[in-house]
Amino acid sequence: MEKTIERGEFLLAICPYCKAEINSVHVTVKEIAFTHYEVSVSEKYIGEWHETSKEVDSQELYETRCPYCQRKLPLYSEREINEFLAGSLIIAQKSEVRYTGSPHSWL
Ligand SMILES: [Zn+2]
């Protein structure tokens, strides 16, 4: 589903691996479908397959990758992808995480 972006709301998504600012991701969807074909014979070919219709039975988001470094991003739903691209979901490597609260607040 498309999300309308308000002016000033847009922040760039950053790949946690190659640090590129990205405005797209590569998504692979695993799909199970019933695909119908017409198989014909002509002067040139025997057994030429033409897809006539396709009914998707199930779809599952399989993986999401950075378009630059091709590494897998931990995004597993359309909502997470949209939030990442809008800059409201930030992916960081564990070593980059800094705690901003008081260092003694947990004692
Ligand atoms: Zn990357």
C-alpha cells in the first residue's frame, strides 16, 4: 500500500552495513500460484507455452536487501519497509547502539 508523505516528514533511510542513504530496497516475495497456460503447436515451435491467467494462492515476504551492498535488512513486513524508507524505523548494528539515558539510572 502506498503512503502519502507530508512535506518535511521525509527522512532518508540509511543502510546499517554500507551506510548508503537509500530511497528503495530490493524485496523478494515467495508466491504460490496457479498459473494457467495454453500450449500450442505452430510452424516454428511444438509445445509453445503462453500464460493465460494466474491466481496467486499465497504470498510471503521472503527477504529485503539493500540495493547497494545487497546485504539482508531485517525488514519482514510491508509496514516495516515503509517505516524504514520514511526514516521512522532505524536499523543499527549492535556495536553502534549508544544508551542516551543516565549511565547510573539502572543501578
Ligand atoms: Zn547497504
